[in-house]
Amino acid sequence: MTVNVTVDLGYEFEVKAKFAEVFALLADVPTSAKFYPKVDKLVDLGDGAYRWEMEKIGVASISLQTVYASKYVSNKTKGSIVWTPVKGVGNTQVSGSWTIKDNKKSTHLTLQINGELAIPLPGLMKMVVAPIVEGEFEKMTDTYIANLTKKFGGEV
């Protein structure tokens, strides 16, 4: 049996760095991934697709490793980076987007992430596991945002 956990996150913030610097870093998936915590391995699958293998996390007798692949498409003119799931890879489907806006003296960022994680557990475990998984995903993404904000000279 499988427990499905859905996570939807949205962030909006502004950093001191120039648009070109912010876009270049975020559009470079391997570089951007270095700011995301608990990434065990990032594998280039070619054609803008990457497989993310996260560090294993454990709660009591349950151990879980999140693995997924997404295809990334960047458009500097539109200030967008969009990723969509690569079907059939891993135990999670992740999609999302960055919207990056040049405010001349700063850069405004909007991040949307949607994930669906399939965990091989009895259905009764969903009430226990779902909040833990959601919390961990949110905590890691908060750290990612904090790491990027620091890299980009702080928030405006």
C-alpha cells in the first residue's frame, strides 16, 4: 500500500542582487541545487532534465529517500524558470517555477513548488507521516531561500 503526500509551497521575496546575476544562478540547476539542503546527488539526465536524490530521512523505524526528476526550461526574456516532472523516475513528482522580476536596484522573486510523494506505507500511517514529510519539505525549502538570499546580498 502507498501513502501519497502532496506539498504545495509558495514564496515571494526581494533580494539586493541584479536580475542578471539572480537569473544566471537559478537557471543553472547544478549551481542552484548547491543551495538546497540535503541533496545527496544531482544527476544530469540531458536535455535540461535532472534527477534529484535527496539524503535519506528517518522517523522511528521508517526510512525514506526522496528521488525525482524534473525537466527545466528557462526564459530570460520572461524572467521565468519552469520545471515539470519526468514521469517514471523516482518516488516523487515535483513541478514548480521561479518568476524573476528586475526592479532595477533589486530583484523580485516568486517561487512555486508542487510535489507529490508516494511512500510505501499502510494507509493508516498517512495521518502520522504526512505532517512530518510536509514539515521537512517546507523546512528544507526555507533553508534554500535563506541560503539564496544570503548569496544575493540579503533581502530588500
